[in-house]
Amino acid sequence: LTYSLYNVNHTLDSINSVVAGARSNVEAGLKQHLERLDEIFATRTEYLQALRFLQLMVNNIIRELTALPDISKTKIDLAAFADQTAFIEYYR
């Protein structure tokens, strides 16, 4: 049980950091590159439609990543719960 709780705690922390990293990469890097492509393809209207659709998809991805709950703000610490369980189990 304690091993599983430590694993769950580690997995949730990893998920939270991956989501935060992905959101910051999309917001900073990808949007900047799309703006640059908008400048490059300003004269090519056939590419602008695809670029606008891509920008819409990026904005939707950012909105979905932002809507995900922040796991680090949970009130229970599974590692502390695992420590308490191990302590009780030791004496049992």
C-alpha cells in the first residue's frame, strides 16, 4: 500500500509538471513561431487559411491545458499518508 501511494504521488507530480511544461512551451514557443509564419506567408493567401486554422487549434490546446486542474493544490499529501501508514504497519 505504501509503495503504491508513493508511486501515485510521484505520478501525479510528474503529470502536473508535464502539463505545466507543455502549456508554457505552447504559449511561448509555438505562438511565437506561428506569428513569424504569419509574417512570412502574408503575401500567400492560400497558406494564410491553413495558418489561421492552426492558430485556432493552438489556442484551443492552450485553453484545454489551462482548464486542467492543478494537482499540486490538493489538500492531501499522499507521501505523508504513506509515511503514516508505514509507521502504523511497522507497529502492527
